[in-house]
Amino acid sequence: MKKQNLITGGVYLVLDPEMNRATLLHKLKEALTGGVRLLQVWNNWPASFGLSAKQDLIGDILAVASAYSVPLLINEEWQLLKDTGLAGVHFDTIPADYEVIKAEIKRDFICGITCGNDLEAVRWAEQNRVDYISFCAMFPSLSAGSCEIVSPETVKKAREITQIPFFLSGGITTENMAALQELDFAGVAVISGILNAASPQKSAAAYIYALNKLKK
């Protein structure tokens, strides 16, 4: 299977490593049972975490995710791909040394990038044949606080540039997703909408239902 075929859309869960580990792993398993198809470890580590602590947590997450055959990506810290089973990396901005990064990783990996209203990241993604683009933020969100609000016109213009799968993120709920119906996107990226839910399994399933309803 080509790595590109792994990114077909659906619900993309971004994990917050600051959460209590046992709680995070429990919620992760529930979310995967609910149908989450892609995972990322957010670059929001506890201040006390060094390299070995990060590798340990990644190992624990991989042990859960592997049972569901769901790929796990890391936010920004691509060096962690060298000594773990991570499937890829998500960049918040265009990396200045992408060719060097690819040479150092020395294996095939999934790559995604965040895009705001500046379409330069989309052009870079198309030129470098990355696997997906995540637009942040479509709505106000505490966890996506550093993202600007992306206009629907930006997403439409981006689709004229590339056919790379799009994920929409930032403040997306099952209720407001209908406002995005006119846009061409493959999936949604979520943090608190699933991790803070009373039942991550039911929440993930609800996102999938809302997403599928838009595509009918």
C-alpha cells in the first residue's frame, strides 16, 4: 500500500500529551473504536518531558493505535521518526530544509502541513507532493488559538491549486460542520471535541456521521 492511500479522509484526532497518560490512552482507545482514522501527537509536551519520556509515550500510543491499523504522526519534531514507529510528521509551517529532513529520516513517511489564508503553504505542499493539508482554524478554538480564522474562499482557491486531501480544523463541532458543506474536504481534525467528551467513542462516531451526511 502506498502511503498516500492511508490518507483518505475521515476523523483526524490530535492528542494532547499534557493529559494524564492513563486517561489519554483510555480516551484514545475509545476514539479509535468510534472510528478515528488518523492520529497526531500535538507538540504540547509537559515541561518535564525529555527525549526518552516522549519516546515512551509515543510507544504507549502506538501500542494502542497499531491494533486498529491507524497511523500516528508527530507534530513538528520529525527527528522522533528515526527511533520510533511513527508514520509521519505534521508541520505547522513550511520547513526550510525539507530535502535534508527526508534524507535524514531515510524511509517513506506521511507528511502534512497546516495552512491559513496564505496559499504559499498549499503551493509548497503541491510541489513537494505531501499527503494532506489541514486548514486552521475554521472557527474560534482555544486549542487552535495560534491559528488565524480561515475563510471559505481560501479553501476554494486552494482546491484550484491541488487535489491533495484537505482536513478542516479548529473549533469544528458536529453542529457547525454543516456550515462547511460547500467546501471540498476529506475530513476534520479534532482535539477537545473528542478528548473532552464524556464518551470519545460516541463523539468520534458522531463526527463521522456528520461528515458522511455532508457527502451524500
